[in-house]
Amino acid sequence: MILNRFRFVLMVGLCMVSVAAVTVSAQEKAVSVFAPMPFEQVRARALDWAANQGLTDKAKIEAVGKLWIAPAEPLSTEERHQRVIETFSLVKPEVATLIAQCRFGSATVPQSDLLTADGADLFLTANVRSHVGRFLAQSELFDEALDVFSRTQPEQLVDPASYFFFKAVCEQRLLKQKEGLATLKQLLEQTADVPVRYRSVAELMQTDLAALEEKSLDEIARLMSDVERRLNFGRGGEKVQKEEDEIVEKLDELIKKLEQQAQQQQSQASNGGAQKPADDSRIKGSTAPGEVDEKDIGKKAGWGALPPKQQAAARNLIDRELPPHYRNAIEQYLKKLATRPETPR
């Protein structure tokens, strides 16, 4: 046991020299891209970190040493990251407690000062935060994940590609177009050795965000989906209510636009003009449940106020110009308007 401990301490001493060399190299030459840490560098930093924690438990010292025995086959970046997290958990009980909270299916958001407090131990906090942020993103807790990611230093990460990928996923799902495109650019153009699965999905997200138009039905459908996601987590607070109001206002604007187009086409038809579909009403997008909170928008220019012929023209326009899932969403909205009692003025 004593001999094993001596070997471990000796290994740590050698690793400290390696880390110093890496640090000098990084200072001498600015790095323009983020890259996964090679195994030797990760092992050096992990063992150096463990040696500086004042660890005296022989069993834990041996466990940490076994984690960093050179493997027969090269470890993937994800496996290197996982071994770093296991090292932190073995040495620091607070890390083990935090990582244990990252259980899929749990409705509890992981809590720890490690996720929020400033400190000098950047290697520890950056990699732990990236790990927890990834878990939150996979659990569709996008706001919470972005909050954790915003406190993470990517230059300290063993696996920077995962950090940028899951950060971009959160920004794309929350319709943060500018931020998402910036993160995807960092991933695709300024990060080395990005896994094929990340790159393929990132390119699709980049195309998707670049094409996103404000106040389009595509944006409205995504807002609807986000409200549904939040409500599934039992969150119906001020943020959700504000988003619901925004959905109603944008959907009402779009419906009024369709109604105006229907009236114009009806007028053209009555004057012998040819009806022509409006190009700007062609919108691509995803599905939406069409469920929105009721809001008093009166009867002015409302669906129920249109004469029967104009109602038919508007419906024909919707049928002709919009995909089926959008038509269903609008039809549900229109039914709610038609059955809603008129508000006294």
C-alpha cells in the first residue's frame, strides 16, 4: 500500500512538470481554436489537481491512480471527460453529491455552489458545469442549462465540442437566433475534432436558425411548443404567461393578415380578377398543438365578424397556403374565437 502511494505521488510530481510545460506553451502561442485535451494532458491535470487537494485516504488515492493508468485502447474525448468527473467525485464529496443529482427523470434541478460561486479552481468548476449543463439540456431544462453554460470557461474543458453543441441546442430551442448562430460558428469553425454526430446536427440547426423569421407561423409554432414544454414541468409563472400573450398577439396578427388577403382576393374575384396566392404566406415549420391562453382581443376584424363568403375565402386561403399542422393550429384558435362571448366595451 505504501509503495503504491509512493508511486502515485511520484506520478503526480511528474505530471506537475507536464502541466507547467503545457501552460508555458499556451502562453507563448495564442490558440485560435478549441480542441479536446489529449489523454496525457488530461491525466496530468487530473492527477495534479488531486495531489493539491490534500488527499490522505489510501483507498481513494489508489482509486484515482487506477483511473489514470494508460489504457490499452485510446479513450474517446467523452471517456476522458467522464474520468475527470469520476476523479472529482472521488476526491470531493460535494461533487459526488452534485453528480448524483443528475438523474434523468428527476424533476429536481441540481443545486450546488460549484455551479454558481466564483473560485480559482477553474479546471474543476468548468468541467463540472459543462457536465451538469449537458444533463440539463438533455432533460429539456434549457433556461437552467444556459445559466450554467454562461458560467463555464470553455478553454478549461476536456471536451469543448460537447459544451458548444449542447449550448447551441438550448439557444436553438429557445429561439435565441443571434446567440445560437454565434455558438454554432464557434463549434463548426473554431473547434477541432468535432464528432460527426455533433457536426451533422449542428449544420442542420445552423440552417434552421438562419431561416427563422420573426412573427412567422414557424416562430409561433415553436413558441407554442416551448410553452407546452414549460407547462409539462409544472411551470406557469410570469415568463410562461408573457410567452402565451406573445403567441396570441402574433397569431392574431397573422390571422388578420390572412383575412385581409382573403378580402382582397374576394374583391378581385367579384371584379373579374384572377385570384393569386400570396407568396409571403408560404411558411415552412414544425408542428404545434394550437393551444393558447384566452385573451380579450375583441371582435374587431375577428374571424367571427367576417361575412360567410369572406370566411370561406379565408378558409380556402389557409387550406391552400399552409401545411396541415398549421391549419389545425389556426382552426383550433378560430374555434375558440368563435365560441368566446363578446367582451362588453
